[in-house]
Amino acid sequence: MNNLSNSVRLTGRLGAAPEMRQIDEEKKVAKISLATNYYRKNGQGETVQETHWHHLVLWNKQADVAERYLDKGSQIAVEGRLANRFYTDQDGVKRYVTEIIVSELMLLGKAQ
């Protein structure tokens, strides 16, 4: 990876099928919600699972792969970079989102 100051590696499962969008004849984008789990011990010594959700963005050939092979529950590993953006929702509220722009995608397992 070229820019080590802004790099992310995650392994997890898709929360839903990829959301696909065709931008123009040459550009396609897939948006994916990825769940990762973190395990820790609580004050009573019991193992507690925390699930974290990540917004992934895949472009062009990777979007094609996502559309063809991924579904809810698929397990993947990704590398990418963090990107922040603002948008205004339909109610006029300004929203802030952190996304991972995927540079590498590895398919690990089918949906369960």
C-alpha cells in the first residue's frame, strides 16, 4: 500500500447485499456495510462481543466483483483508505460520514 499514514485493513461479514449504482457507461460503484467483531472481558470476567459497522466504497472492477459474488453474510477482507464526507439529507440536516475507499478486496467465504 502506498500511503501508510491513511490505511485500513478489515475482515468481516456483509450486513446486506451490495448497493450498486451505475455512474455512467464506464463507472460503477458498490456500497457495502461491513460488520467486524471485537471481543473483550467485562467486569465479571465474561466475554462480551461488540459489533462495529463500517461503510465501504468499491469502484469499477471491484464493484463488478462485489455485485457478482457478494451477498448478505459474505465474509471479506479489505484494504483501503479512510475518507470523510458531508452531505445534506432529505430533511435538510447536514450529515457526516466516514467511509473506507477499498483498494484491495479478498473474498473469504460465502454467505451463511
